[in-house]
Amino acid sequence: MPRSAGMKLHHLGVQTTDIDNCLEWYLEFFGAQKEWQLDHFSELTQRRLPGIRRLVEISAGDVRIHLFDRAGHSEMQPDPNGFIFQHVCVSVSSPEELGEMRSKWIELYESGRFSFASTEQPTEIVVDDEGVQSLYVYDVNGLEYEISYMPEGTR
């Protein structure tokens, strides 16, 4: 099969039951900004995502995330033993940012301003044999993010 040299990730879609809670958390935790929002959708979108009510695009650096809510969401987490996107990794430009993000996550969690689907706290920052440093956190919906610092010359 041919390999697409021009392929890159455009955005990540995150479904939530409380878009305001989710949006505010993403804006604060990732230091993101709101780009645009929709509340009218094509027939195709309505067939694929029945009950979709609102979609908001945010961006942080080169990462775009589409947050959307749907009426009638079951609020159930995916089966961890089934096929799921286990986590999404975003990179930061310095090791110090990892510590800052870990502290920010704890601050937002302890503030009581957000509802979280999981009470699991961020991991410690781990360093692999190549010097890549990683931290794992859950968003307000219980979706896992790996946040990594990758020194120049590493994978």
C-alpha cells in the first residue's frame, strides 16, 4: 500500500454529556482557545451522531479538538478490554511544562469547579531509556491523555 507522506492529524473529536464543563476544563488545562462552534448540522452528521446539539472547536498549539454533546448519551465508559483508542499523546516543548501541567490538573480537580468521570489522579512523570518524559492524565470525561516531552533526536 502507498504511504501518504502528507498525512497528518487534523483534529480529535471528544464526545461529552456536559459540553460547558468539558469546554471550560479543556480551555484551562490545555491553555486552549475557542475557535468556532456549531449548533446546526448536516443530515450526514445527524445520522452518524443522533442527538448532536453543539460542537465547539478549540485549539492549543497545533492540536485541534472538537468537543460535542449529544442528547440521550448513555454516560457509560467504553469497555477497556474492547477496541478503543486507549490514549492520545500530545507533546510539549520542555520538561518543565510536564510538571506545570501535572500541577494544573491537580489544581483544577481540587477546585471543585469541574465534574470528573474518574477520580484517578495524574501519574508521576516517568522517563524512558531514551529520555522521553511522560505524564498520563484523564480529562473530565475519563478519556486518557499522554503528555510527553521528547528530547531532540528521540523517536
